[in-house]
Amino acid sequence: MRNPISWLKMAFLKMNDARLFDRFAVVIVLLALIVRFGVLLYFWPTWLWHTGAVHDDWNKLAINWVTHDTFGFKPDEPTIQRGPVFPLLEIPLYLLFGEDYAAWSIALLLFDTGTCLLLVLLARQLWGNRAALLAGLFYAVHLPMIYLSAKIEQFTSALPLVFLWFYLFSSWDLGSPKKWIPWALGLVSGVLMLNKTVYLPVTLVSLVAIVWWKRKEPQFKTILRQASIALLTAALVVAPWTYRNYVVTEGALVPVQGLFWELVWEKYVLSDLDAAEGADRPDGRSLQYKLSRRAELLDRVEDTPGVKLTGPKKELYDERVFRDQVLEWFKSKPTHFLKNVTSNIWGFWAGAENLRKTLPLLSMQMVFLGAALLGLGLTIKYGQLSKIRFGLLLVVTLWAEYSLVIAWGRYSLDTVPVLAVVFGAGIDAWMKRKVRWNEVMRS
């Protein structure tokens, strides 16, 4: 009987056979389905949505949008604190299943399985058969991502967009002659921004990077024109929502969502809690402490006109209150901010509300990040870094953004499609070199 190492080696070799690609792809997608429903059933009694609640109240946005024609957490009270993409994905779920959140969870897991299939099929075109299959395998069994998808989390809607963005940017960077790519890239970038504002800096940084890297090439003017097309297309996609925010705030310029200073403030508050009670605290204590500190801060300004405001105007007013408090803390204790950034740097990959949740997340992330780092090392060793550099730029930019504000391990899950491709491309480069070396030795 063949030992597991020999079997794995043979499987890796056969993955590069185009005739077997469809079979491997079907196996990987089936594995993705099995693992997702296994996680759903294993944790079945523990899901928060059994109580009728969904993390961060994303369900309320979709429900109120349908039943009250209002994008907000309360009926007839709009909000500017969220983007519209995930609620748009939830609306069909509400229309089909009502408030049966088990059905929502199953539908989102099926949606995520579709993302796995998309990744395998498109990655094949740019990075090759084996790289695509290995990337799909990485994605299919990424347990932290699967667990949080089953909880009904926003990032599930970002994952296919992140991969499409990476695929389109890499195609453009590697010299694809297809003229529609900048237009498609602008469309995907705009939708990503509407999902999460953090993708605005990602897109801007990446457009500047490609213009800089291509500045000495003969087709530089074409690259510059294509970058302008992508940027303009993204702006046109975002513009209607920006106008909506302008209307509901009666004159404020909010491109997608107005939620920044409260998050910076939250990190300061939670670092105080860490110092006072440590990380080994009960579930829910972080939220309880944050809400109490929030109420305490806003109570100080109850005699000001802000307390009479509602909806978007109140949200803008509260943002200014949080901004003033953060700036006051920064002036009085500048080193505190540096400590927060340091904490966020690792928290982006493994941070959770307490030690009980951090340890299992950290243990799983070590496996998947270790695999991605192995792939990165191999792409560098075998000269393939240029094929994945815009994925790495996305990861680094997101990491930097969240490190400056507040970071939880779930935020890093947006990067899973990129990490999957990095892993697959690295192992593929190593296998190709190994095969060529063996052929040379036999000859």
C-alpha cells in the first residue's frame, strides 16, 4: 500500500494534467460543501442566530430596506454607518426565507462554495492548473472563514469581489491585451468600496503602484489611460451612494460610510479593559464595557444640540464627539496610540474578544498563515513574485489600515482568496522546478 507522502506527491503531479482538472475541481468543490455543512452542524446549538439576532445587526438593514424602504437599523431612520452590498445580498434571503436565519446561513455557505468554484476556474487561466486547484483546496478547508460565514457575517460578500479584484489587477499587470479589463476592474473596485470603505485606499494605492512600476515601459501612456478608466469607473459606481448619503445627512460628504473615529475610540477603550481585567474575561464583557463607556461619553454632551438629533445627523455628531475624545487622548498620551497600533498588528490575524476565543483562532491561523508564508517564500525563491504582487499589496494595505484603527482576526479573512493563490502559486512553482530537475537528471 502506497504511503501518504507518495500518494500526496503523485496527486500534486497529476494536478497539472489538464485532462484531470475537471475531476480535481469537482472533488475540491464537494470537499468545500462537506466541510461547510460539517462546521454548521458541529456548532449547531451555539449559533447566535437561533435567538433571532445577527452579529452587528446586518439582518436589520436588509429587513428595514424591504419593509420600510429605509436603509437603517431602525424603521424610517436611515444610517450612514454601513455600506449597501451585504444587505443587498441578504434581501433575497429575507424575501425567500423570512427571518429563518438557519436558511440564511445555509444559503451563504452555498454562496461561499460558489466563491471556491469561481476561484478555481479563474485562477487556472492566470496561474495554471495546479496552482488553481491548490488555491481551491486552501479555500475549501479554511475553518475560521467557514465558521464566521455560517454566523452570517459581512465579509462573505467581499470574498468573491476580493478575488475578482486580484485576478483583474494581476491580468492587467501581466500584460493582458483585453481592453475591457480596466472597466471591469473599476466596476469591481467600486462595488468593493461600497462593501467596505477600506477598499478605497487599497484601490488608490494599487493604481499608483501600477503606474509607478510601468513608468519606463513603452506602453506607459496606455497604462495611464487605463488607470484613469478604472478610477473613473469606480467613482461612478460609488457616486449614487455618496449622493444618497449627501441627501440623508442634508449636505455632508460621506463617500460610503461614516464610521471611523468611533472605531479608533473603541480600541483605546478596549485597551483600557485589557489593562484592567486582562484578556481572560467572560464572553460579552468587551461589548458590555464598550457600551458603558460609550454611554458615559455621550452623556457628557446631553445638554448640547447633538442629543436632539436623530439618524445620520446624530451619527455625524457622535463621530465628532469620538474624534475630539481620541485627539485629546492622543495629545495627552501619544505612546498609547503606538501601543494600540502594535496590538492591532497581530490582532489583525488572531485578535478576538477574549483569550478563550483568541487561542483557537490563533492555532488555526498558524496553520493557514504558515501555508501561505511557505507559498510566498517559494514564489520569491523561484522568481514568481510578480504574478502575485497586487494580491500582496492588497493584504499589506488592509493590514496597515486596520492596524491604525482597530483590528480583529475576522477582518483578515477578506484576504483568504489572496492567501490561497499565494499558497497555490508557490507550491506549483516548486513542483515545476522539481519536475524539471528530475527530467534533467534522467537525461
